[in-house]
Amino acid sequence: MKKVLIIGGGFAGCAASHLINRDLKNYEVTLVEKSVYLGAGNKTQYYGGHPYTFGPRHFLTQDREVYEYLNALVPIRLCPEHEFITYVSSDSNFYNFPINEDDIPSMPDKENIYKELKSLNDVSSALNFEEYWIASVGKTLYGKFVNDYNKKMWLIDCNSEFDTFKWSPKGIALKKGPRAAWDVAISGYPYDKRGYDPYFEIATENTKVLLNTDIEVFDIPSKRVFFDGDWHSFDLIINTISPSVIFENVFGELPFIGRDLLKFVLPSEFVFPKNVYFIYFAGQEPFTRLVEYKKFTHHKSQHSLIGMEIPSLNGSHYPLPMKKWQAVADKYHKLQPDGVFSIGRAGSYRYEVDIDDCIRQAMDLVKAIS
Ligand SMILES: Cc1cc2nc3c(=O)[nH]c(=O)nc-3n(C[C@H](O)[C@H](O)[C@H](O)COP(=O)(O)OP(=O)(O)OC[C@H]3O[C@@H](n4cnc5c(N)ncnc54)[C@H](O)[C@@H]3O)c2cc1C
């Protein structure tokens, strides 16, 4: 029997656990999770009887195989009609997000915007995030939708500090055509009242799961870790936490941005417009997004639970999308001996790794191991 250690029981760790047990023979899997539950921020919690997760945790993918895999285990209710909107306080208006060409006619400075769109610079010569976005949509649209949002999201003063351009929602700067923001992707959420929780249970059925367990010392070169008063050795280690942590920060600690989540119930069956599940706030408000959970969960109530995300330093949720930190993460990845792998959002140290990407990375890894 080969012994496998999975560090962290979020989506990436649980997907790796499930796929090893399903697809490989003669592997014995141990998953160590420091929290008292699996799933991390994707676990369903309750407030006033309303189910919620830490932030929206909407399942969104263009990867059909990943969708079919998850849907077979926790059937997904599709919501292709789902639209995102952004509040732009300078215009006192809500617009579609990604920025949609159809909204420009209703903007007070439309002439200026059209003029800027006609004389855009070449995006390929952009050296930083700000230049990239101004070259993609012009200064005015950048000012309305991106400038303040990005600064508050990453707790930074200046967007030119950023030299990678991936920004939520993935890869679209100025959208033409349908307003349903994800007309090219599969968009949904589990039908189950407990959201993704049944997945975490199924995925770890044949795994030894150690909850509430903190690894005290990592000796990754020797593929062993110290917890519960003993050293434990493994043939394979699949890491899903910050690569700097498993190497005791030898090249310095990788930084992350955190989040606070405020929850409040409003006395209305629904609060947001029909097809809107969450709303971005692109100005100086201290929060980034509001989510109306029952749009996803279909929870029945005369009231509605809203979640408000406030960027903070609480928690390690968002790896910084800057080349200098990604280079440090890559240095850590190169320290990994044969048989040690890092996947997931923190493990890869890539902000753009969402739920679907965690599953894809686990699928690719288990194929590579077999
Ligand atoms: C607020 C918010 C909203 C989001 N919304 C969406 C969305 O709508 N759609 C989408 O696709 N993605 C969304 N994401 C991203 C997506 O949820 C994550 O990419 C994904 O859940 C990451 O899974 P993971 O397994 O890589 O990491 P995590 O979920 O962070 O899991 C890592 C696990 O490791 C554990 N751990 C940490 N340190 C140790 C240690 N020393 N020893 C043992 N265990 C440890 C943690 O407790 C945690 O359970 C959102 C993220 C956030 C923060």
C-alpha cells in the first residue's frame, strides 16, 4: 500500500481524496484538516435558519468534464439566466458586469466613452493592471468599474502595482451581446439543501480524515510531518495550503488577502432583481460584493439573507496576483521533491483558481500519478 497525505480538506483536497480512491489501486489516503469541518468556505452554515456559505461560491465552469463529475455526485441546479450587476455610485446607476456595450448609451458620459473606445492603445504593450484595463476599455469605464474596486479588493493604493491582469469575472473586459453574464459557461449551485456538503462526505468516504488537526512541523524533503505527538511518513503528499507554510517560510511568507463576511436578514421574500444573484459595488463603499443566498439555495422563507464581503487581513483567501509573489511561490514549488504536489487556490498560489479549477487540478494530478 502506498501512503498518501492530503494537507487541507477544501475542494482541492477533497477532490484529490475522491479521485485517488476511485481511480487508483493500493493507495491509503490520510487527509489532515486543521478546522473542525471539511469544505472550508464552501461548507453550508446557517443564520436565522437560512443556509449560506462564506461568499457566493457559485459553481461556474467551461469545463464540461468537471461539471459532469460534480453533477453526478451533487446534482447541480443550473441558472443560465443569472446576471451580475455593478453599482456605480458616480452615475447613481446599476449596470451589467462584465461591462456590457449595451449599457453605454445609458451612461451620462457616453460621448467621452465612445471617443475613448475608438482610440484604445494596444493591450499587448500594457505593463501593469491599470494600463491593461485602460487599453481594454478606456479611462472612463476603467474609472467607473475597475479602479476603486480593484484597490479595495486587494487593499492597495495604486493599481499600477499589479502586473498580472486576470480579474474577476474571468477574462472578459468589454462584453458584446447577451446580458446573462455567463452565456458561455455552465453556471449553477447544488440542489441539495446542504449545498456542497454531501460532496465533501462522499469524497472522503474511504479516506482517513483527521479534523481539528494541526500539522506542527513539516519535513517535506523527507515526506514526513509531525502531528498528534508523532512523525508520520508518506509516499505522496498533496498539499492544498500555502507552499510557504509547508517549507517553514524559508524564502519568506507568501502574502494573502482575507475577508470579513457580514450577514443580515431583510424582511422581504426577495431583495435583488429577478435574475441577479450577486451585486458588485465598484466605488468607495468598504465592501466588494453582496450576495442574496436564496437565489442559489432556493431556501423558502418570507425573508432573505444577504451576505456582504469586506476585504480585510482575516484569513488566507486571496493569493496576490503579482508576478513577484508568483515567482516566490514557484520557487517553493521547485523545492518539492518527487511525490509532493501543490494544488488548489492557496497551494498553486493563483487567485484565479476557483472551485472548478480545484477539481480540474485534482483530476489532472490523479491521472499523472496513475
Ligand atoms: C469569499 C469567497 C467567495 C468565493 N466565491 C466563489 C464562487 O462563487 N465560485 C467559485 O468557483 N469560487 C469561488 N471562490 C473560490 C473557491 O471557493 C476557492 O478557490 C476554493 O474553494 C479553494 O479550495 P481549496 O481546496 O484550494 O482551498 P481551501 O478551500 O482554502 O481549503 C484549504 C483547507 O486547508 C485547511 N488548512 C489550512 N492550513 C492547514 C494546516 N496547516 N493543516 C491542515 N489543514 C489546513 C483549511 O482549513 C481549509 O479547509 C470564492 C472564494 C472566496 C474566498
